[in-house]
Amino acid sequence: MRFQKLVIVFLSSLLLMCAGLSASAQTVHEPSRGTAERKDILDAMRPMMEARVGPPVEFVVNWMRSGHGWAFVQVSPQRPGGGAIDLSRTTFASQADYMDGLVTFALLRYQFNRWNLVDFVVGPTDVFWQGDLLYAQVPRGLTPY
């Protein structure tokens, strides 16, 4: 009986260690250009941005990291081909003096077989995620600082 308990404890410990190793093997990474993951993340952001600045919008990616079911992105939105978006003709027109352009940060979560927008900020003038409890949940290395 005592031997069985010892075996159960050993196997349980081994199982927990293996589960921890597989979770830590999923690293935070930058999705490469042309990958489905990168496209899916940007496409999940596009409706939010187009609702505010008008379509069509494409993104210049300044920072993108993904891992453990989370993604954090910093993009500069533009019109196709590199055309500038006129801030005065967007929903941000009245806030333009208080913004750092249209640079956009977004936090996404992979759930229900797709990327979902959890949080976003357009034109922040500070590191808004520092100290925010939502961002305390994301894996280390997902955000730039």
C-alpha cells in the first residue's frame, strides 16, 4: 500500500513537470511576414481601425509578438500603397492635439479558433500598459518594455 502511494506521488510529480516543460516550450515569437498567423492578427485589428479612419487600411508593423495564445502589436496604419491617413477626417479629429499620430497598439487573444481584439489604444503618449492588471496576465516578452 505504501509503495502504491509512493508510485502515485512520483507519477503525479512527473506529469506536472512534463506539463510545465511543454508550456514553457511555447515561446513568444515574432510572426514572420507572409504567415497565416501574422495575417490573421492584422485582419482581426482591421475592422476596428477602419471603423475609426475609414476603409481601406493597411498596416506597417512596428512590433508584433505572439505566444501562449496572446499577441501584442504596434502598427502604423496607412492607405494601400503607403498613402497617409488624414487625421482631421477621422473620428479622432477632435483629439488630434492630444495624440501621437495614429500609431496603434493592440492586445489580442486567440480563442474560439480565431484572434480576438481585447484592448487597443490609438496615438498614446505614454507606455499605457505599464501597471495595467490586464497586461500583467500576458507572457513576458510580448510587450516591448
